[in-house]
Amino acid sequence: MPRNKRIEDLTGALVDGTTLRAKSLIVTVYGDAILPHGGSVWLGSLINLVEPFGLGERMVRTAVFRLTKDTWLEATQIGRRSYYAATDSARLRFGAAHRRIYAAPFQPWNQEWVLVHTNCCGLEAEARESLRRELTWQGFGTLAPHVLAHPAADDDALELALRDHAALDKVVVLRASADRLTSPGGLKALVRACWDLDQLQADYETFLDRFRPLLRALEDGSPDPQSAFVLRTLLIHDYRRILLRDPMLPDEVLPPQWPGTAARLLCRNLYRLVQEAAERHLMTTLETAEGPLPAALPYYRDRFGGLGDEVAAVAE
């Protein structure tokens, strides 16, 4: 395949312009690329896979060790080789993130809010703060001291977080809806008090500015498999870091022309353009204990509403 200099230059600029922590990037790689192929790979092949991001062998080994300590990964030793697989608990966390990132989120809002009261049943302060941080990553906002709120919470992810923090019997989860006396303006003011929409909007606009030039370049040519993998990984890495802070508020309470909508469309379109070449790179680079990487599981093709669909236009 002939080189595409513009795509190579954009890829290099994206790598240079991204502050990459090895541990966080490897979580992205497992969730986006490795889990659909069974979830377990030889460490040596993982080191080769992430080398284009500027991560050296020592950095990868340290990150994998920490992920194992944090129960994201588990090791299997076969001869002199170490293989690392996602743990059962990590698969549940990846599943929750997968629904946020790849599934169609735009469901009609039932006007219901999920409220989590964390300071009424004896939850220790340190555990309460740890739970608050995790629920914030799920999109919960602070409605009042020790009361978190979400208009469209993922029930499975919420239950998993409560179990992980031994808090199932130490918090109160309620469901509520706005009274008819609540005005639309009052509800929007409440949302702005609970979530930093200005920062979220700025982050989405930065994402659009970083990746829109790539869409234009891909319309004129195709990346080589390694570049496609790097682009796909950076795309999801950047997008998930914003999206997992996004409460996915319904349109009724969002500002007009919300950039999260355009960001999701851009991410979907770019992913569809690079995913096939990226998959070829994965298949030739990663190894498992049984040999070559197995084909992706069927659910992989369902991402973003179907990876075989035509690319939609993205607003300039």
C-alpha cells in the first residue's frame, strides 16, 4: 500500500499532542481491541503493539503490574511467557463503558432521576469519597452534599460500583421526577449547578478540532494498518475520557447546539473508516497462549450502530 503522507503527519501530531499515561492507554487498548478478541494476550506482543505510542517495555511492564494489582488484569505464566487477561470484575467494568461508548445512547427520557444518598447509613468518609469519584465517572452530578444525581443512570454499572465499595446496604438509592411546578428554566439552572457543562463543552470542542482534519484526510486516502490502529486507539482514548465524565443529559436540559452530539457522530464516522485496517494490525501483532489472535466476537460489529454502514456527514 502506498504511503499517505498527510495521514502519517496527522497521526504523528496526534501522538505528540496527547499526554499518554501507560496504565490508562492499556485500559483503552484492552477495552477497545483486546476484549473483543477474547481478552488475553502475550505481554511481549502487547509491548510491540503499544510501542508506536512512545511507551517503552519498562513502562508497559510497570503499567501491567499495577493493573494486575488493581484487579483489572490477571497473569498466567506458560514457560517463560506471561499472558494477561481481563479479570471477571474488569469485564463488568468494560461492559459498562462499552455501553456508554459504542451503543446508541439517544433514548427518550422518562423524566426520571436516580438519586444516591451516601451519608445516611454509616458509610465511612474514605469509602464515601471513593464511591463519589467512581459515580462521577459514571456521569453523576452533586445535587447536594452527599447526594448524587443522574437522569439516565446505567443500573448495572451503579450496582457494580456499590458492590465494589461494599456500599449496597450503606447508601439509599431513590428515583424521582420533577414536579409540574418546576419550570424548564429552573431545571436547566439545577443542571448547571450539578455539572460543569462549560468544561465538558470545551473538551468536546477540543476533540472536534483535533480529529476533524483526520476525517478530511481519510476521504482522500487510507492509512496503513499500524497507523489505523494508532488512530483508532487515540480516537477512543480521547473520546472515552470525555464521554465517561458526560452525564449524557437529555436534550431537554442541555444548551442548544450541544457539541457532544457532533463529537459522537465524528467518532463513529472515523472509527468506521479505520477499524478494518486496525483489525488487520491487531491480528498480525498480538499473540495468545493458543497462538494467533482469534477473530473478533460478533458484538464487535455492532459498535456505533453497525460498522458496515455508510459514513454520515459531520457538520463542519
